[in-house]
Amino acid sequence: MNWIEILHIWIMAFVTLALLSFLYKDNPIYKLVEHIFAGLSAGYYVGLIWDTVIVQQLYIPMFNNGKYWLIIPGILGFLMFTRFFPKFSWVSRISLAFFMGTAAGIFLVSQLHGLVLPQMQDTMTPRISKEVVSLDGYAIHLGELEIIDPNTIDLLPDTMVTTDKSEYTVAYGDSVIISSSLKDTTGASADNLVVSLKIRQQKIAEERHLLERGTSETEGLTITDNGAGSFTTQYIFKPDTSYAAGVYDLSYEVKKETIMYPLTIIILIGVISTLIYFYFSKEHTGVLGVTAKVGIWFIMISFGAHFGYTVMGRVSLLIGRVQFLVEDWLGTFSNIF
């Protein structure tokens, strides 16, 4: 470790210890580091905005690409600086009006499509649990699949693999039926089964999902109920050039989808009661008041979960800094002394 690296580590350790000194009391060293941090952040963001906004989105498009109409938003942005002159500060309201209007319009639409509609959809969608119905565990090995590139068969005849080695052999553009049977102890029906078929190349151990859906969602997949707790799955696989020619391992898992009615009801009650709590057009008395109190419980649980997650994140940052001080900073003492 050279002296430049040691000096770098000591500066970082000094800044870390100076900020942590606030745990004792407010002191000049903490204020010094705080001001340095605020100044560096302000300088960085000024430079970032100058390059990404003024230069890349205004100057270059106007003078290099001929988009002279950008002079209008440029003038509106320039008018914002009239706030520094009390006599002309009212002019900045024009720019603020455009900014607030467009921002509000974009924000409302984005919030509607990003939060409100997905929340409504998730509230009305039942919670689904997936239970493995196979008796043999997580991944049942179906055998080997060899994908052959027909353009290289004549050049590399030794790449051909007979069906004695691989249970399934297919060339680009052709199709092969991958089939297997399973036992079921859950009393599931073929309509609520989900098949997860995986393919893994032996040389690079890269696993890919061929499918993970039910029969109503995937073309080429059929699930046959044989009776007596037995099912047969068949999938028509047609490889393209995105798969490298070679030998693959096949495995699959079958799960039964069931609706989690208790969780679905809890979510529905939580959403409705929370919305009623924020309904202030009518006094919260009677049934409306009881429902609003239930909403308060859901709000407090949500706030508690978010607070715990925030504390956990901050503690992880503290652990990282303490680990830096113990391992990196104290480690430099052996190089110095």
C-alpha cells in the first residue's frame, strides 16, 4: 500500500469520525465537515445540471442541430433568476406557472398509472399461493436434450449425439415433445397447475426457464389428468439460434395454484378502511368511525414496517463505516509504524 492510498484512507476515516462526533455533541469539527459536504454536493449538482441540462439539452440542440425553438424554454428558465431582483421578481411567476402546470399534469398522470391503477388492480386480484404437487421434490430430472446446428453436422460429425445418450434430440427449426408424468397428493385439477420447465447447458451451467405458466397461458403445453392422482405434462419445444448447440439438462417442477382467501380479505379490508380514514366529508361516527379506526391500525402497521426498514438500512450503513474503520483504517497502522 503506497502513501497516496494511505492518505486517502485517513481522509475518509477523519470525515467519518468527524460526522460520528455529533453523537457526543455539536462541535466545530462536525460543522467543518458538514459544510465541506454541503459545498461539495452543491458544486457537484451545479456542474451536473450545467452539463446535462444547459449544454446537452439546450446549447447543443440549438446551435448544432438547429432546434431554435428551444429558445422559448431557455428564456423561461432565465426568467427564474429574476427572483434575485426584488423589482423584477414578479416576472419569475410566469416560469413558475409553466413549471407547476406541466409538472402537475405529468405527476397526476404518472401517479394514476403508476400507483392508483396498479393498487386497484392488486386489491381486486386474489393472492395466489403455489404448492409443489410433485412427490419427488423440487426439480425432477427429465433427462438430457441435445440441440444440433444442422449447418455444422457435415463439418463436425462427431458432434452428433444419438438418442441412446440424450433422451431428446432436436435441430434448429425443428420441434421436440418434452414429456413426463407426476404423482399428485394435493387433489389438484389440471386447470390450476403451473409447470416450470428448466433447461441448463452442461458446459457453462447456465439455467434458463422454458416456461412457467399454466395450460391456459402457454401454447404448446398440455397437462393431462390420468386419474388416480397422476398427471402427464407435454411441451412442444422448438429451439432457435439463441440456444447454443450442445447438450442440456432438463428438469421441471409442477405447482398447484390456490387462492389465499384470508390474505386477500385482509388486503381488501386494509385498503377500504384506510381510504375511509382519509374521507373527511362526513364525521367519523358509527360504522364509519369504527372502519376509520381499523384504518388507523393498518396505517400504523405500515408506518412501523417502513420505519423498521429505514432503521435497518441506516444500521447497515453504520456497519459498513465501522467495518471500514476497523479493517481499512486500523490496517494502515501496520504500514505506517
